[in-house]
Amino acid sequence: MDGKLWLELLGYVASVLVAVSLMMSRIVRLRVINLVGSLAFTLYGALIGAYPVAAVNGFIVVINLFYLWKMLRAREYFRILVIEPDSEYLRYFLAVHAGDVRRFLPGFAHAPERGEMTLFVLRDLVPAGLFIGEPRGDGCLWVRLDYVIPAYRDFKIGRYLYGERADFFRERGIHTIVSPAGTAGHAEYLRRMGFTRDESSGAEGVYRLRVG
């Protein structure tokens, strides 16, 4: 492959990376992909002698590095906010995110019941995660919904809820959290949160996490 073709390929790759970055809902991922694309454009501009292109994209590289550094150093604040199962705000939240919820739990339908555990996980005061569970008399909590809005899907909310705040469940007599896996993607999330699959379950899969 000659040098000219390599340069054209580099330009196409840089363009695709920048375009893909703009489709990312997670800010950190957007910055990382845009950083790589800008680096490629900087190299491309320098190699073809288009120095304004190289200079502008070099500046974008610096901007991305600066904001990534700030994001990685920023201290975030999480808090559990228990709400009523029939909360008007809960109904509104679920209506807004209904399509996205069905991507992960196709069979989910909101039917609030007495004694249901319903809570938001606030991330810097933003209601970023929603958890709905049904306590059972045997100390098990069956998860009906564990949902995080797209901009905050970096697993921090799950680690906070199931890891740092496992005491929240223990204080309420919960020793095991049981969750069905609605999709393969949801099953992967559960495994990353420390859940293990119940091998006796059906094809869909049921996962368990010991918190007691």
C-alpha cells in the first residue's frame, strides 16, 4: 500500500472516530474517542502539510486531555433516596425512560405493591439510578428493576449500591439479592456487580448476590 493511500486511510479513520464520539451518551467515553480521533487528525494534517488542521486538532487534543483529567479527579457524591412505590415523580421518570428500560428488561411493567423497596440513587443530586425490589420473607430481595440513565452508565452507581452501601440492605434484613437477567447485556452488568448465576434457573438466567 503506497503512502498516499495510507494518508487517505488515516483521514477516514480520524473522521469516523470523531463522528462516533459524538454519538456517545457517556461523557468519558465521548472524550476518549474524540481524543483519539483528534490525535489522528493532528497527525494527518501534519503529514499532508495542512498545518491549520493539525493546529486546531492539536488544540482539541489538549482540551480533551484537560477535561478527562478533571473528570478523573472529580469527587462525586452518591446518596440513596427512598421513595414511595406510587410516587408521582417515579411514574413520570419511568414514562420518560420507558423505551430504554425495555431494552434491558423487556418484560418490566410498573405495578407498585405494598412493602416494595423503591429508591433512587442520587449522583451529585441527579436521580441517575432507580432500584425497585420485592422483599421476600426468607431474607431475599428480588429485583424488579435496576436502571441507570444513559449518561451515568459507568458502573459507579452499581458499585456504590451493591458494594459501598451493602449495609443498606443488611439493615433491612436482606442477606441475598436475586435478579433476573432480561438480556445478555444486563447479565454482563450483574456479573460485573458480583452476582453469580443460579445454574438451576432457566435459559433467561437468574443471578444472586450475597450481602449478609
